[in-house]
Amino acid sequence: MDAGGAVRLGARGQEWVRLVPLVEVTATGHGRTWSGERFIDTAIGDRMTYGGHETAEDGGGQCTTIRLTDPVTGLTAHVGLRTRPGAAHVRSQVRLVNEGAEALQLESVSTLTLGGIVDAVGGPDALDGLTLHWADNDWLAECRWRQAPFRECSVRLNRSAHGHEGRGTFERYSQGSWSTGRHLPMGALTDRAGRAWLWQIESSAGWRFETGEREGAAYLALFGPDDAHHQWRQTLKPGEEFATVPAVLVHAESGGLETAFGELTAYRRHFRRDHPDLHALPVIYNDYMNTLMGDPTTDKLLPLVEAAGAAGAEVFVIDAGWYDDDAQGWWDAVGAWEASRRRFPGGITQVLDAVRRHGMTPGLWLEPEVIGVRSPLAHSLPPEAFFRRGGIRVTEHGRHHLDLRHPAARAHLDQVVDRLVGDWGVGYLKLDYNVNIGPGTDSGGHSAGAGLLGHHRAHLGWLRSVLDRHPELVLENCGSGGLRMDYAQLAVTQVQSTSDQQDPLRYPPIAAAAPTAVTPEQSAVWAYPQPHFSDDRIAFTVTGALLGRVHLSGFLDRMSEDQLRLVRRGLDVYKGIRGEIGAGLPFWPLGLPAWDDTWIAQGLRGRTSTLLTVWRRGPAGDDTRTLTVPHLHGSSVRPAVLYPSTADATASWSPADGRLTVHLPRPDTAVLLRLDRKAEQTAPSGDAGDGVPAYTR
């Protein structure tokens, strides 16, 4: 920390970011010193004075806590900055304590603010060479990364002529309870020298980031929920405290966005809860997608169970509809989670036992946070156990929403899960979330946004308690696909549904970009081969899932033996490489994919081996594409086709310029390649040049 109160990250003389001011806070009666769309330049932030700091060991890393105090209100901020030796990230969280004599109503609090970001190449304008990156996210169209020159988003205003900073900002934020229903809680800045600043906000209950120009450089501010965007206000009485949602900032000094994503992937792996599933990566069959579509019965399931087991699946999930005994449909009647007698006349345990007999772990779909408006539980649970606003119970798409801060709501879900796991022997739960309930609940006199944050934290606590009681249970996080795909959820759950996309030709850009949002070993990608598919189409949908978590579906029981053999071969290849997925770092030889790209490529790089999936979509055209693989530049590489053999794919390598040429003679085909360095070129394990973050070795 320098005399001006700035915290600098990095070795002395090589700092890569400046944090100043450390905390920005707006509270009712204490706004900003310069009005506009920005949530920086706050009166409280400006008044905060340094009160000391301490550094302590923290789970193999270290945490530096800086204490700041506002002399006017008595509000004290404890800024916790966590990192690890050899890492290029910092994780921030702020704890506010009201040490004053009067209550304060908070309206926004930053988790991390930083400035001083400029283009290292230089020029007349230090911001000309910066590029801004963000990701749009939508149902069926997740993880769509976009970029624009920084100067298109923050234009020159000639500050010297006006004496003031601008009032506007580039911002992205969530809306309602789908944390990723509009955008991923992520973004990045890169410069022409290959440097990158990549951030992630870890919240399921409201988040926002902003960036723009400040004092001739780019600044960044990361927030959880706020009043203007999320109806969040938090009253702090004297002696009370509040903790912000966490956020992490990653820096890459070279290698650009790809290197930064590698560092972020390593951080995610270290930070999340460990679980056996994250190492085993079993093949999952789910009966829903393009198959039973929420209409399971004993007669329909038993043939699928047999076929899935024969194909090589290791988990079999009965998706939505297993509880449906209502003539009017199940959507607005859910909540009790009792098996349907009509659908399973011999009991659902007959199917679950069949799953086990075929060597698979049984799983069930569950949407725990909602109660259908026609469910008896809508009347038997106390009113306070539900989201309410203005004293009225919230209803959305035929559902009420449980408030897991209430003991009756939590006790209900504990009873359900303990019955499914303890009595029925279920080992996998797909936890879905199909409604956006809006800003939250104002029960208990809190603002709606504060109620949503309180529920979110109670929900994470409930998930942890479930895993504490059932440590082998696997939890899949789903929000109509990828609409709640954030690392508050993913630090606890083991698997993430990436999409509900049913068109196999539309899935590649989602599958390829998913490792930006979730580690590959948590990234569930659908593979839904069908008996009416050609061999190319079967291989296409299977290939796209092989560098993540295979979510197999489709009417395998109706396939020919040759078709099943093609599926089985893909799963055998997956089982041969899955031990590498949990250590591999993602890369994109053709860049992050655009939605309509014809050629898409995504790989995983390890210390000695590289795996690469290449897709060719669209109308007939160029059947050959050359890709640059920089981390293999200068190496002698032996490309090998792992899957499928039916696509007639070939690949050749040019070591001089690190270029791979892939030939796919037909459109709508894909191939999985292994790029092994020849033995004499293999780098020793842990070589500093292997591109693997040091603290993961």
C-alpha cells in the first residue's frame, strides 16, 4: 500500500493492477461525489481512511485483510484479499461493520475496485489498444462471448476541457433469480501486448460489473446486488455487519484471454468443494433430452436402462415426470416428490433396482425450491416459508418459491432428500430451477433483493448440509440449462447442465465455450444419438461431449447393433481420456466461437498431451481448416484421430509454425484428436514452459 492509499498487486516495480479506492459504498443519505451511472466515486468510499492490515495463512495460501473506516458514519470495511503462491489471481470479499451510533441503509457495496489499466504497447491514447470482452447468455444459447474495442464502449471525452470524469459506464448485470439469464457474471480486458484482466463474480442473487475511463486509465468495479438493479437494500444497525458476495480477478502477463482462462480454471478447481465425482467422471445417461421429455414410465424406462448399461453408461437419471399422478399435468402440482403409482405400478424402486442390476447408479430429477400452486404443500407449509412481496405470496409460471431461511421449508427438503437417498438408494440428484422469481422476497421487513441474497446463502448452506450427510451423493446444478451457471453454485455442486439445446447442430458453440464458465469436468454436454440419425450425425453429437461430462440420451434401445457400436466406441474413448480432463486447461485455436461459425475448435492442454475437438458445420464449403496451436509451436507432434473413425477425418502437423491442418470431407461432422509430442520432444512434468499454472503442479 502506498502513501496515497492505493493497494498494488504484483512484485514491486512489476505491479499489474492498482486498487483505489478499495471500497465503494452508497447508503441512503450518502451517495456519490459525482452523479451519473457509475457506482464509484462514492462519498463513503472517498472518506474511508486506512486503519491497518494483517496477513495470515489461509488454506495453503494467504489472506491480507485491510481495515478502513469512515469517520463520519463509523462504518468499517474489512477487505479480504486472498491468493496463493505462484498464482496470478486475487479473490476479494468485503465485510462491513457499523461501528457508528446510527443505523445505515446500504444501497450498493463493491466487492473489488481497481484502476490503472492501460495498453502496454502505448500510443497517444493509453486506452486505444484495450479490448473489452463479455458473454451473453440465454436459454438454448449459452456462453456467447462478444468483444469490442474499449473505445467503442468508453469514448474520448476530453476530461481536461471539462474538469470532470464521464458520467456513463459500460455495465452488465443480472436480473431476478436467474443469475446467468442474461449474461455470464464474467468479463475481461485485454491489450495488444497479450496481457489480460479476467474477472468472475460469485453470486446467484444479483451481481453487476462496470468499466470505463477514470484518470486516463481503465477502471473496473465488481458488485453483488444493489438497489438500482436488484431492489437490494440492507439496513445495518450499530454493531451489525454485512459481507459482500466474493469475486476473483485473474491476470495474465502474456498469452491473452486464453492464458487467463487457464488460470481461472485452476482457481476454480482449488476453490470448490472436493468430491469423488470430480475425479471419477462417470458417464451419465439421462432419459429426458429428445427422448422421454418428462414422460417416464416403467415400460418406457426398462429398455432404456438395459441399453444404456450396455452402451457403457455408469449413472442413469430419471428426469422430470416420475412423480406425476395428476390428470391435469405435473408442472403446477410439484412439491411432494412422491413417485407416481400410475407411471410405476410396481413402484419406482423396480426401475431403480434395474438400474443397479445393470451396473449403474440411479439418479432422479428434482426441482427443490418450488412448490406448484396446486400442490397440497402450498397450503400445509406456513406462509412465511414462501417468497412474498408486499404481504402477497409470489407466483411465477404456476409455482410458488420456498424461502430456505425458514426452518419449515428446509425441513421439508431434508425429508425429501433423505427419503430419496437413504430409503430409495438414489446416488445422483439433478437439481433444476425453471422459474425466474424476480427481485426476491421482502419477508421479515427486508428489501426484496436482500431477501433473495438471504435465501441464496441459505440454499448454499442447505446444499452443503446435504453433501455432509450424504458425501457420495452427486448434485447436478441446472437452471433450465445454464441460467444459473455461477460459481456460488458450482463451488458446491459437482455437475453443471450447460444447455437445454435440442438441436445437435446448434450445440457446438455452447459446448466449446462452456469451459469459460465452468471447469470441463463439471461441464455436462448432451449427446443424444437417435436411431434415425446417420452415422455422421450420431458421431457428431457424441464427439461434442467427450471433453466435458457426457450426458447421454436418445432411444438407444431402438438402435441397430452397428449404431450402438458407434456410441459405445465413443464412450470407450471417453473413459480412456477422462483421467486427463480434470487437469487439462481449455484453449480455442480458432478463438472463442461465434454462434454461426462453420468451423469450431476447443481443446484441453496438459503437461505432455493435448486433446482437441474440431467441428465442421453448415453448408458444403471448404473441407479443410488450418489451426494454430501456440503451446505446441516448435514441437514434433503426432496427431491421432481418437473418434470417430467414420468421419474420414485426417490431420497433419507443421512444427515450424505450430499449425495443425484438419480435413473433414463432409459438413456436419466432428473429430476428437490427440496431439502428442513425440517422445524426444516431451517436456518433463512440471516444466515451467508447459503452460500449467504453477500452483496446480
